[in-house]
Amino acid sequence: MAENKNITKQISRRRVFLFIFAFLFIGMLLDVMAELDVLAYALDDIAIVSLSAIGILLMAYMRKDTSSKKLELQNNIMLVLVVAMILFQIVGIFVELKSPEDFGDDIPVLIGLVLALVNRFW
């Protein structure tokens, strides 16, 4: 019984990661197009779009894994991607502080990424 509960919890975490990665991929892709006038402002968004795509592809590749250990491994990989995204976003915040138009998306994205980080341990 405890094993089924753990598997359900891991699958739920995987779904949340998938939702967040899909949301970031679509939302940040649109933002990258808007920020391409200054490449330095778009680099953090390009990194987040790339890491989101990697996360989505990894989840698609490992979608049939349903053992507890494989699901936990997959969620740990997604955690590493989220931590990398948070680091890119923090750097992007300091780079984009000079431009209020480009800075507007950074705080909400950072909050979403922190929520994804919390998802792994909740």
C-alpha cells in the first residue's frame, strides 16, 4: 500500500513538472522573440526555453517508467533542471534591472520556478 502511495506521489510530481515546463516553454518562447533586440536580455530566457524543452523531451522519453525508483530518478533530473533555470533567472534579473520593459517577466517566472522546486519536496 505504501509503495502505491509513493508511486502516485511521484507521478503527480512528474505531472506538475510537465505543466511548469510546458508553460515556461510557450511563455518564454514568446518573451524571447520580444527581447531579441538586445541579446543579453534574451539569454536567460533562451536558456529557460532550452532547459524546458530538454525537460519535456526527457519526460516524453521516460514516460513508460512507472517503478518508484525510476520515477524518483526522473523527478530528481527535473529538479536539477529547475535549479539550473533558477540560477539563469537570477542572473537574468541582475542583467535586466536596467530595462523595466524586459525586467517585467523575471519575477513571476522566478516565483513559478521556486514553486516547482517546492513541488519536488512537498
